[in-house]
Amino acid sequence: MIISPCLPEINGLLGKCDWKRTLGRHLRMLLIGILHHRGRMSAQQVASAIVGQSCHRAAVGRFLKRHGQHLRRINARAWQRLLEVATPRGRYVFIVDTTSVSHQGLHTENTFSTGNYHRRPAKVRRYTRRPRARRGCQSFVWGLLITPDGRRLSSFRSYYTREYCQRRGLPHRTQADLAAELVRTLVAPSGAEVIVLGDTSFESRQVRAACRQRGYYWIMPANPERVLSGPQPRPKLWSLAKELRPRMLAAVRLAPDEGPCADMRRRSQSQRGSNKKKCRTFYVHEERRAVHSIGEVRIVFSTKQRPKAGQQLPREGTKVLLSNAEHLSVAQIVELYLVRWQIELLFKELKSCLGMHQYGFRDFTCVEAWMEAYRLVLFYLEWIRAKRMRTAKTARTRAWWSRQRTHGLCLAVRGMLAERQLLALARATETPTGIKKLRRLLRAALANEYQYAA
């Protein structure tokens, strides 16, 4: 960008923000830098996103370290605004999951190793004797709230290692504790029905207690070591599957583009082609049993493989789902759990499309503010989508905006900004003063550390 553009619809999301002050200017640089980055995302991309306001790449890190709390407050306001604007009443889905970002370096804060670094008793060693920096990762627990009309609102909590907590004087919390905190602090419309989804890692007492406190329902896959209630030795849940016969399994056909969860998936037009409209068939069986340390819950066995006479259910490919939602049918439980995959797609979009994992900060305070900046970008894209859907003049235009995910929304915003940029350049070239301003901006096109002496 040569001329500092005005982001479309940004004031409706953030309110009247003074874009001439330090906070406003850096916010605009962050948004445009993330949306328009080319190649590997970095602080340099943000620093040189707007030619007329280019700065040293270290200024981006200083801004993130100082204004992390401001970004959190801005995101809280954006979350509330997205819920206020034409959010229909209905069933909300809140998904929790963990994503990790790997980094290599001795001075990178709050990293832990997930690899096996023990030497093997063989002649060929797994690792050479040459010293190299140990590779670790930083972990974040994300929550994704999906509204009935498909709007997506994200939140996260950072996982702190024990060493980092000791150095900063913070209490150590597990990832299950962080997921429970996301559930307890979730901001949803009053009276809305919320279904909490997660994988096996979050089938824990902390998350269940948080759901019970807020009055939410939950659907989780059972831990493989989960056992039934009763005197010891207690049988495992999987022992119930060995007693199932093919006649006890009911076929449930689910169409991905139909039903109440179709808007939550936001499948593109290419995925809705005639060759991809086939229904998915699940063979399910439900029981109500008392599970150890949980109580009486609904147990749903689900598999996509057609059961055969004389054969037991395969261990691989069979899900054992637990739920406390008594009002849902078995088909609804299976269909709602399939929505859990949307958070995996969110991680892919954040990393592949927006380059969230390509930061290079050592200070973990900057990393947390960097994640908050990406939350703001997601909120902004969802705001653009909601506004365009409301103002669409034709059903075709509204359907196009309703199906767009992160990549399509990024392309749409880039097109809007490019159009505004061309109009601004056309107005600037009409006067000698405008031409002088463009010359001055082009001389300063490079960042400060790369500018040559005139």
C-alpha cells in the first residue's frame, strides 16, 4: 500500500478510533500487513505494509509488548459487536482444541519439547554429536464459538510451562484448566443453548464442571481408559461394543449441505458440486450407563463401516461419544460432533492463509499480543461478511458471502483496498501537490533500516 487506506467498515466494529495516534496507526499496519502479506509472515511485513507509514521492524515488537492489554480489550469489544448485530437465537456450538507452534532457539521463552531425545542403544544414532539448538513448541488452547448463522468468534488462552510460571510468579495450569476457563468466561447471548465440543484431551472433570456451572451441554469422545461405575474390577466402556450385534446398530444418513448445521460448516460452491452431495451414513447405537467419576450419561457408538454378521465393531474407526444432552437425538449428537472439525480448519486457515505461526519473537508477551492481532483480523473478516450479507441486494450475492471462509474473505478485502488505493492515486495525480506527495512516499518505500542515503 502506497497511501494509508481507510479500512472498510472498521469503525462499525471498533468504534470511532483515532487512526492518527500510535495505537490506531499500528492497528492499521497489523491488519493490512496480515491481510496482504507475501511469502513468510514477519514483523518486517507489518512494518512495511503501508509505504507512507513504514517503520523499523523492531517497532512492531515494541508495540506488541506495550499494547497487548489494549488488543485484548479491543477484541472483547469486537466479540460483543459481532454478537449484537443480527445474531439469531438458536443453538450455539463452542469448540475447544489445542494448537502448537514449533520454534528453535535457546532463548525463546515458554517452550517445551514433545520429541524423544534419548539416545538409542544402536550404532546409528538418531541425533548427531554436532550441537544444535533444541527444538520446542509453544502451545495455545483455542475456543471457537459458531453461531446458528455460521458466524465464527475465536478466543484463546496461552499454555505456560512450569519453568515460565516460576520465573514470572504465575500459577501453573494444565490445558484442561485453560479450556475450562474458556468455557466459564464465554460471552454468549442470554438464554442461548450452547453445546461444548472437544476431543479426547478435553474429556475432563474441569471442562464438565465448567459446563455444569454455566448450564451448557457437552459432547466429548470417551477416553480409551474410561470405565463403568460399580465394584472393582470395573469393565471398560469398550467392553459394551463387544456385545453389539449388527441388528442393534441403526443407520443414520447425514447430508453435509442440509440440516441445522449446514450454515456452520460454510462449505464452498466447489464442495457443493453434484459429485459431492452424497450423504454420509453412520451406524450408531445408544446406551445410558453410569460411568465412573462422571455419573449417568448417554453413550453413543458410531462407525462409518457397515457392520457384518458375526464380526465385532472395529476398534479403529469407531467413536464412543459421551454427552449429557438428554433432549438431543442420536443423529443430532453425531451431526454436532462432526462440527468439531471446524476448529481444525480454523488452525489450517490461520497458519496456511494468514501465516500466524511464522513469528520470530523471543519474548512471549509479544507472542501473545501477536495472537491477539490475529484474533482481531478474524473478527474484522467476520464483520465484513456479516455486513455484506445484510446489505446484499440479490440472493446470489448473499449466498456468495455466506459461504466464504478466511481465504475468500481475505481476497474480497484485498480487492476493496486495491479499489480504494486506485481511486486515491487517481485523485493525487490530478494536482502538483499530490504528485509531490507520491514521490515522497515512493522514496520512503523501504523500511527505515533498508533505506539508502540520498
